[in-house]
Amino acid sequence: MKGAIACGNRYTALAACEILKAGGNAFDAICAAAFASGVTEAGLTSLGGGGFATVYQAQDKNILIYDFFVDTPGKGLKQKPENLDFRTVTINFIGSSQDFHIGLASVAVPGTLKGLVSLHQDLGSLPLKEVVAPAVRFAREGFEIDSFQAYCFKLLTPIFTATEDMKSIFFPQGRPPEPGEIIKNPALANFLENLPESLEEFYQGEIAQKIANMMAEEGGLLTLEDLKSYQVIRRKPLEFEFKKGKLITNPPPSFGGPMVSLSLKIFEELFEGGDFLSKEHIKALAETLILVHDFREKIVKEDPNRAIELLKRPLATRGTTHMSVADRAGNLASLTMTFGEASGFLAPGTGIVLNNIMGEDDLHPRGFFADPPGLRISSMMAPSICFLDGRGIALGSGGSKRIRSAIFEVIVNLAYFHLSPEKAVSDPRLHYDGEVLQVEPGVSEEILAELSCPVNVWPEKDLYFGGVHLVDDHFEGAADERRAGVFKVV
């Protein structure tokens, strides 16, 4: 066996499998998967957003975070445009709704392209042309829409119909694509085929100038200086040891990793033992989710480093797609990337959907457009590597505000209840949204009735609760059915 991948789409998995079969390592495979995801998971992510990768090199046991998340735009602007293109759309999930903001002013400085190329340059073993070849093929020849992608497109109809350019690629029939229909993106195929030269064009050259001109003329903030100055940051990970194992995850300035670590610490102090889905388990889980939400809102909101301080003392007294890869050398890679919900605009001539991360309220605690240009925006994403019972596990999730609770709950399932990867990922999840405890079906109504907070039980599992994809260094793993997960061993 050469490796394994868990991710949210069969084309994404196929890209990684092709690269592993060709002799590539986990880092080649995760990059191939990410490029493919930027083509075929168009309802969840794009190459015009941002992300993070947590990588473990088995030979020297070195762990590193690649931070290619987005920056705040506006470098070189003497003043903000008077008429910003910043619009509100409401997305209706099965059991809840959420407002998002789109338009050119919602576009932050994208980092995904630069991040993937940097990761490959540092750690890959195959030529970049070979690594991007599956994504090029999917974009040029077309990819078949599955039921999950069809659902995502239907949810995001107000965004994918915001401009004619978006509609022409993704809604060619004038409506959301249906399962079995084919989507092609020839402009994106051409762009990817010309990497790394086209990367230079995107950040420094003709494409960058076209993006900047579009922004200046139509109410955006992104400038040529923003694109030219963008840098991938290589960070030391946040390492958190708890009773059952060790978590390696995304450090500040992002929120995701510290919040997952904080959740594990609080649960460890609250949980006094009990069976899976027992009263003791659900009560400790609910209290943890509420406490972590309160800590995030009242203490950590404007400085993720304060979560690190909380990890050092007793506490109980009181956006996206993900992929994980392992190879036969023991290397692990965990990567999460997002475009928010998309801005409704493409980077001119590229087929690349631009993000709307300046329009996500939970990532801007001081208010929209309150931060200076060039600031790396904090994120909920937390691609992680967890060491449990002698195994290294790469895992992470998409799901905006639900990322931290999804990852935390899967780790609890593995560490405290020794569930199989499949059950750990598929069993019911909870999420506290600040007012109501949202609960998937499968938890006892009697137990829920005893909780001290309002509860809303959903009629079925839903992508709202995240999509955790995990794989370990023994090639066992699971992919989340909530987000059309695919797990493959090659």
C-alpha cells in the first residue's frame, strides 16, 4: 500500500490516488487533492481563497503549519471607496439560516494558490506539472456533479447567480446544476496548466492588474500592492497535551486550533466517566461547547493568544473543505481551504472564484473593514494531527463556526470512547450557536430535556455540522457523509 486519503469529493480523492500510485509522497498528494478540490468542489471552495496545512515529516518528526490564509485588502488606498460593493444574502440550511456578505468589497487577499505551490516546492517529490495534471483534466474535460455538490450550489444560488461570469460556468442552464450534469472550466484548466508561470501573473503580472482594475472600478478594496506583497507564513504549530493524547494544530492568530485545544481541556475536567451518548457524556459535551463559546465571545474574541493562557490553568470551576493524506513513509498532511461562500466574482480570465472572507462576521470581531490592510485574518480552520494510542491521525473539518466543535467531538469519540474512525465521524454531533444547542438526531430526548440550555434537534444529519475527514498512519480512516466524504487506500 502506498497511502490513503480522506476528503469530501471523489475527484479530489482520485487526484491524490493518482499521485500516490505514481510514487508521490503525502505532500504531493495533498497538493494534487487541493488543486482538484479547487476545480471540482466549486460549491465549497476555490483557489481564490485561503487555507492552512499541517504537515508531519516522519523521517525527522518535524511538524510545520503552512498559513496561506487571506489578508485584509487595501494597501496603497488613500481612502476607501464611497460606494463599496458589499451586499447581504441569506442562505437557508435545513434547520437554520445565516446571513453572508458578498460583492467585490468582500474579497480578501487570496493565498491558496501561493500556499499550495510553496508547500509543493518545499516538500513535494514529483514535478508540479504532474501534481496539477488531474485538476487540469477535470477542468478541461469536465466533472460530474454529485448530489452533495448539487445541494451546495442550490444553497448558494444567490451567490452563483450574482454575475454573468459565474452563471456561465457553474449555472450554464440558468439554474443550479443537477446530479449527473457535467461542468467544465476551460479557463481554469489553462491557468493551472501554465503553473508556476501563471502564479506570477496572478500575484505580480497581467492577471493581478486586471483584478486590481476591476476592484478600483466597481467598489472593491483589493489592490495590486496587496497581491504583490502577499506571503505564505510557515509557523510552529500549537501543541497541546491532554490525558488521552497530544494535539498538533493551527496556532494563533487563528482561532480554530486554540478553541479545539480549549474544548479538549474543558471536557477533560468536566467528564467524570460514562458510556458513549450517556447522560454524563452529553452533559459534559454541552457544557464544554457553551463554555468555549462564552470564552470565545468574552475573552478570546479579539486576541486568540488569550486562549493559550486559558490552557495553562484549571477552567471547569465554572467556512469549507478538508482533506487528510498519509503515505507509506509515515508522512501525514492535513489541509483545510475555503473561499468563505464566494464573492460572486471571478478573477478575470482565470475561472477562479474569488472569496468573500471580508464578509464573514465571525472573522471580524471589531466589525467589517475595521482592521488595517495587510493583516492576516484569523480563521476557524484547524487542520490537525493528533497522536492517540501510538497512532498519528491527520484530521480536520469544513463548516465555518462549526469546525471547532466537529473536530473536538471526533477526537473525544476516538480518545474517550475508542470508536472506530467511521463511527467517530458519523455519529451525532452537537453545536452551541450562542443561543441554542443544535443537535443531530440520535441523542436521547430524555437526556436533552435535562440540559440547562434551549435545544433544537435537527431532522437529519447535515453539512451544517461540519465535515470531518481523517486518516491515520496505519491507513485507517473515515470521510464524513455529511459532506459527501470519500476514503481511499491505494
